[in-house]
Amino acid sequence: MSAIETLGPGLLERLPAAVQKPTYDRASLSPGMAHLGVGAFHRCHQAEYTDDLLSLKFDRWGIVGINIRPPALADTLGRQSGLYTRLIRDNDHVEARVIGSIVKVADSLESPDPALAVLASPDIDLVTMTVTEKGYCHIPSTGALDLDHPDIVHDLANPQAPRSVPGILVRTLELRRSTHGRKLTLLSCDNIPANGVILENVVRSFAEKRGDGLADWIAANAAFPSAMVDRIAPAVTRQDLDSVEQRYGYRDGAVAVGEPFRQWVIERKFAGRVPRWDLAGATFVDDVTPFEHLKMRVLNGAQTTLATLGVLAGLEHTSDAIADPLLSVFVRRMLVEETLPTLTPVPGVEPHAYIEQSLGRLKNTAIRHRNHQIATDGSQKIVQRLLNPIRDRLKQGAGIGLLSVPAAGWMAYLILASARFGKRWTVSDPYAGKVAAIADAAGRDAPMLASAVLAIDTIFDPGLAADETFREAVTSALGELLSGDPMAAVRRSLQQDEVARLKRSKQSAL
């Protein structure tokens, strides 16, 4: 029996007919951009858009993929010359395609030098990044650079050997200034509101600390457009890797899996050359904010809500949580009644239809998105997904009885991972230790727990934390979420909301 071949350039011409492949000449493709943080999302999103563009209008836009955090790329993408299989799954339907836009990879886990060599090259006009919210080393409640972050402290002391994203980018721009002076666009593709503004803040703040006129040079020679990205791409499993081998007859160590839906909205703000991603379906706009708020507060707000409440209800995947009758009713009512009124109109989008589309996407049973994975780094996400809409509702003098439940759900999720609560599960969150210490000290005293967590001012804006309506709603929900019947909090909020709705309808009838 012949050995199973691994995906690589030599296999492209012999791929089964069911697998789409690049229609352009990869051998002629040269690097024009770099991407920091090559994970499943990048492979399902920006790299696919670029692959589409290269098929439509071939140009020097090959991607160099760089990882400065695990996993290393050499043995997966590197071994396969940047090629990988992208699977689109929609319930029972599967579509396979080999993407060819990544031409080279660089592992920079041990040293920043490989990353800096790529990023400082005059061939690179654009850097995109998906480094997760915590990669920006910012304070979530304000967006400012966290000067106490251990990596920032290290990088300011060792500017030529940086290990943080802001430190690496500032060193990149410094090297570009001293060698060739070419302009650079830095495009964040992470789920942070005003991600371009946050990226520019942390880079410019870091550069100001360095001095030598570097911040002024960056202001004149670098651009930081904001972007909204959307496609659900869960972590790849062993089963996903095996399915390519079983179904298509070759081995691929860099498979990526996603849903059919994708969207990319990019602010028209570039320092130099930029790929014509609009030809491949992306949208260039003057202001990303309305699109960003809609997606973060509706789709991502629903994901965070279903993830933490789903874990508390003993459900493993988002598709399980949205299939639960109670959670399904809750999340729809929350979005329609409390989230939607906080949003500004988005050109061409009907908000109720967007909610239904988003919830429909979460029902896709072929996308095995684990609730614990979505709940990862929740402290970096709840400001934009839940706390900002809560703040807007309070300003409007409107109710927050539903939105306050997932806010308390994030607290309960971390509290139950503490030793005092039996380490119910393992969590991954920069604030896990701080919340565990609060839980260990306060025990089951919900008012004390809520008060101490709300005092974390890097997450909870002090004005919001001091609001009595918010404090009472969160404290009440937290007490029930930590009880033997956590879904009591969900049922009670729906009942209270129903009473409030009846009151409103009676008043409007008068």
C-alpha cells in the first residue's frame, strides 16, 4: 500500500476533483504583506480573501505568516510550503479548497529576529494581524497601553529584543526608518472596537516612551485603519485533520475549518499600496464603527452570552446552547429588546434580519465551537460585547435586566474555576487569578463577590461600577448563577422583562 502523501506544491496538480485549488501561478507569487498570528481565523478569512483576489487580479501580494506565540508554523504550514486545506462546513455540507496565498512562514517564538527581518523588509507594504485582544497589551476599559504589563516593561528596557506586539511593531518601524524609510499600513483584524485606534494608541505610546522623534516619524509614515472581520472558525481538532485524509486521500497538518458566511469591512486609511480586497468581496468604508458595533454587540454578544451561560448549564458547544429552548429565547429577547436600541443604523442592514441571521449561524451543527473556547479571555471581550451596551442603556434610562445576566455569567464562569468553588473547570483569562483570589476570600457571599469584581477598574469603568441599577442587577444574577439552579437567573430575568413589557404596553395604550 502506498504511503499517504502530505499536501505540498507537488500534489497540487493531482488533487481530487472535489478539492478546489489555486488558479494562479504560485511560483510567480512574491511576498507583499505579512500577517502576525497565523491561526485558524486568518487561514479562513484574510488568507482566503487574498487567495480570491490573486485569482481575479494577480499581483505581488503573497503573505508571509509570522507567529510570535505558539503554535510554531515550521512543521505544519512551513512543511507544506504555505499550502493548506480550508473546509467550509454547513450542517451536512462540506466544501474543500486548498489556499495558496501564504508563500512563506517565520517562527519568532524564541527570538524577535525572524519576525523583524520580515516586517522591516522594503518588500512588505502591509501588516495584518490577529493576535487576540490581549496581544495589544492595552487596558480594556480605556484602550491605553498598559505600562505595567510585564512584556511592555521588558520591551521598554530591551527595545532591540522585544517580545510584545507593540514592542515588535515599534522596533519594525524604527528599523524601516533607519534603512529604507518606506511607509507601512498596520491593519488589525482582531475583535476590538476601533481596533485601528487601539493599535495606533499602543504603538505611538510605546514609541513616545522610546523618544528620538520616533513617534513623529510613525505619525507621518504609518497608517492604522480599523476593520471589522467576521467568520466563525473554531479551533481545529484531530478529527478535522483526519477527515481530510479519509475523504480526500492526502495528509494536511494545517487544515482550517469555517462556516459559509464571511465579511470584512476595512477603513479607507492606508499609508501606501493596499490589496484590492474589495474585488474579492471586502468593503472599504470611511467609518467602520457602525458595522463593528453591530457585529460585536449582536453576534459576539450572543456568542459570549451562550458560551458562559452554556457552560453553567452543562452544554459543550454553542450549537448546543442555541438549541436549548430557554437560552434560545433569552438570547433573542436580549438582543432585540436591549442590544438593538444601542446601535446606530448600518447602511444596507436591517437589524432584526441581522439578529436572525446571526442566531441562524450559531445553530450550524457542523461548526463544533466549544463554549470554553469562546469564553477564553472573556475579560478582554465583555467591555465591547456587554458592558458598552449596558452603559448606553443606562444613559437612555432603559432597562438592563437581560444584559446584566451574561455580565454576571462572566463573573460566575471565573469564580467557579477557583479553589474555593472546587475548580469546576479550567479557564484561560488574564484576570482568572485575580477573580479566583476574590472568590477564595469572599466565598458564596454574592454582594461581596460582585462588589470586589466590579472594583477591577481595568475592566469595569468606575462610573458604571458605581451605578446602583447595574450593581443590583449583576449581584442578583450572580447569586442565582452560583446556586444549584444557575438557569434560575435566566428564567427570572425573562419573567421580569415580561412584566416590564406588559407595563409598557399598558402605558402606551393609555
